Amino acid sequence: EIIAERFVEEYAKEEQKEWKSTKAYLDNYVVPHWRGRQVEEIKRSDVSALLAKVRARGIERARERAEKAKKPRTEERYALSGLSAAREVRKRLRTLFNWAGEVDLVTFNPALVMTTKKRGAKKSLAYTARRRALSLDELRRVWDAADEIGYRYGRVIQLLILTGQRRSEIAKLNTDWLDMKKKCVTVPPWHYKTNIEHTYPLSAPALAIICLLYTSDAADDSLR
């Protein structure tokens, strides 16, 4: 409990833009389960037991949300929700224990390698690259739907399609990042963990959409 607070104050707030999310995961899942435990006592089996509970709770909460919305999903989707919750908690735990090692609170990280079994196959809690990609027909339908939505979220979706950039890079696009003469966007280094700026080109359709957003009465310094 105290270690979690120290981690948030001394590391997360300084190094993570999403520190509030980290704090929420620790407060909701980790602290209640390990309250009163000494951090150096936590073993890999303890982490595994915690993640199993997080996964079960994630599945339960996904079912509750689906029932409340009256939109039932497949068991595979519920299982994926549970796995996603466990992955997020594990990610925070791994960082917490790395930090704890740097400040000499622990000698090893019990959250480094965690796996789980599903239907006889090993499914890692580590994030894996997506293999599913939209077909041209699917992409066309997404574009048309975004066109119907219009300003501003529909235009954001269209820019994502045209640029191939991350959601946050488009949603948080600032006019200061634009270079209309060079037809490109330069995302400043503070936007990334690597602290390295990123420049990407803008096609004619992308420029046209940005100009519409930029000249809109609703636009401000940010295109969000």
C-alpha cells in the first residue's frame, strides 16, 4: 500500500502521462489484494494468483456491462476483456517492481514473465501485435460511416485512415505541429516516451480535411 503510493508519487507522476490510469489499476486491483504485505515478500505465484483474479473480475464486469446495455457478446469476447484487464495490471506491476528494484526495495521482479493457459494452449499475458487488418471493402465502409458522422470525430477517423498514425497523434493534433508549406506534421518529443520527435507527411486529401478543421468556427488551438 505504502509502496504503491510511493511509486505513483516518485515515478508514475513524473514519467507517465497516463499516471492516473496506473494509480486506478493499483488502487482497484493490487492494493486491496496485497494490503499489509511486504513488497519483498511478493513472489511470482502471488502475481499469478492476483492476475487470475483480475482476469475473472474483468470477465464478470464485461458481462455486467453487456447485460446492462442489453448487448450480449460471445464468451470469447468476455474472455478477451478479462485478458485485457490482466495485461494492464501486469504491465503496471512490472513497472512498479522495476522501480522498486532501482530503489533497492526488491532484488527481483516477479511480474516479468507471466503466462496463462486457455483451452490447452499457452496464451501469454504480454501484448502481441495485431494480425487482423481491415479489407479495402471494410475500410471503404468505415470511411463512408465517418463521412456521415462529419465534424469532428468523423474527420479524425478519416485522418487516421489517410495517415496511418496512432489515435492519440491525430486526436491530439495541434496546429503548432503543422507545416502547411512542407505538407507534414511534426509531433514534439514530449509526446513520446522515447522523447524523440516524429514527422509524417500529409497527402492532398489529408491536407484538405485538416484545412476544413482548421478553418471551422469550432476549431481552437487544438484539433481535438
